[in-house]
Amino acid sequence: VQLQASGGGLVQAGSSLRLSCVASGSTFSRQTIAWFRQAPGKEREFVAALRYSGGYTYYSDSVKGRFTISRDNAKSTMYLQMNSLTPEDTAVYYCAADPSIILSAVRDFRSYAYWGKGTQVTVSS
């Protein structure tokens, strides 16, 4: 599976952005998908995940209530709708996918086999 993220940009605090990540391959619908982010000098951080089985979603505390992860299996595309952005959301955002993640590992970036190259999100104050 190859992933290509897009949709990043420079926005003001309080704005919204929607990130997209298109997947190649026929197994997208059977992948658990996730978004991570990495700010300069910081470790890669979990943002959100969506399991393919049951449709369960998971969010970090810092984005819960503001961000929404979703998928369109017909388009092999995953999304991250980001609302009420703050400067603390500034980072490179990465999409990830894996067919066999266990529940306890969905927040661990080391558990994902497939990664997109990332898209920069910059939020000005």
C-alpha cells in the first residue's frame, strides 16, 4: 500500500483544514488508518485512528472534539478534518495504515507498516 497525503497549508488560528490521503492497492478497506504529526524537535505524535473492523475511532486528548478522522473506501481515501486550529497544531502530518494492528497498539507509530510522506500544516496566531 502506498499513501499520498495532501491538504496542508498555512492558516490562521481558529481556521479549519481537511487533510486527505489517497491509498493505492486493493486492500485499503481492510486497513486500520491513522494520522500522526511531528513538530520540529519533537517525537512523532498520535493524532487519530480509525479501525476498519467496527469503525471505532480514537483521538489524542489534544485534538478530541476538534478533529475528525474518516475514510471513503470507494475512493481509497482517508481524511482528517481539523477545526479550531491553534498554533500548537503546527506540524508535519503523516497518514498511516496497517492491516493487522491490535487495539492496544493503535496509538503507537511503530505499529504501522505503511506511511505517506507527510504534509505541512502551519497555524499562525
